[in-house]
Amino acid sequence: MSNIALLERPAVTAPIRTVRAQQEQQAAADLPAARSPRGFALYVGLDEIKAAEAGVSLPVLVDALRRTLAELAPGAETHATVALAPHGSGGRDLDVVRLALQEPGAIARTKAAAEEEAASTEGGVTVDISRKRVLIDGESAAFTYKEFELLQYLVLREGRTIERTELVSALWQAQDDETPGERTIDVHVRRLRAKLGRYEDIVRTVRGIGYRFDRHADVVIRYGHGTPSPDRF
């Protein structure tokens, strides 16, 4: 009888174990797949002219990087490609490279910038912090560096009244040739408003104290797009 019992045990328990294994496999399949790093991409912004000025070339740099990687991690797989862009492409070399190689973040930022550019032509004032410029009704305004800095300082402190003394200390250094007094700052504000034209009221005067920028329906503020570039560690 003991032999019979021994033979019968697998026939009874095997289906149970099989069902349990299937259930465990199904439960594992229902869980989200875990993600882990599998490598990295290093974008290098450098054209042939700048490379030549440094006494190297792009192929030399690629070969040097590959040899260094082979020494540090012999099992690593590598692939190098050169980013080609039209002559005269503006912007940082690194941004041009990332866009040419279809890096998702670069594409998203370019698309967002194009949409905002189109929106800015509809009218109003666009204060472009990232590019240090002001658009009025879609046209670039001829702001001086100091005029833009003055407007930017107020815009970035939206809703807060800025005293004249703070504007002077923040925007002019002690060694500057033309450091304005508290009242002279009013002259700079008048020049700023003159260039804003019919939108001059976006810079508000708080009598006896200073100036303030409040949220305005005719003003669009551009701070830049996306998360910090992965080239910054």
C-alpha cells in the first residue's frame, strides 16, 4: 500500500503545482515591466572649424573616446554618428546636434518654441527671458541691454512693488560710469515705456515707492522650455 500511495502522490499534486505556477506567471506578467539603464548617449557640440582650432578633428575625438571607453569597460558596445545640419544653423552647437539627431527633448522644445512664436504674432508683448528680447505685436523691439534688464527684473518679481533703491543696487554696479540716483531711475522707466508704446501701462508706478509688474492679458512671458539639458551634471 505504501508503494501505491507513493505512486499516486504525483498524480494528485502535480496539477495543483502546475496551476499555481501558471497563476504566478500570470501575476508577474500583469506587473509593469521594470526599467533599468542600458547605456547612455553623449552629445558633443563641436564643428570642424572649432575642432581644427583645438588641433584635433571629429574622427580623432571619436577614436579617443572609444579607446578610453574600451579601457574602462571592455564589454561596452559603441556606435558613433556625426550630426549634419545646414550651414548657418543658429543656436548653441550642442542644441543643433541634439535636434539633428532627433533627440526627443530637443524636438519637443523646438515644437513648443515654434508654437509660441506663432502665437506672439497675434499681438501684445512677448518678454522672451531665454533669448533676452522683447516682441511687440510680433516685431522685435529695439531695447537696450539695460532696458531689458529693467523690464525683466520687474517681470520676474510679478506682483511685488520694487523700490527705486533696489532697482539701482540690483541693475547697476558701483563701478559703473553712469550709476543713476533714485530719481534718475524714473528716466530709464520713461524710456522703457516709450518703447512699449501702447502697452506702456504694463509697468505700473506705485506713487512714492517704485514700480511693479502685474499679470497682464497682453503680455506673454517665455522662460525657456523643458527640463535642464542632460549635458549638465
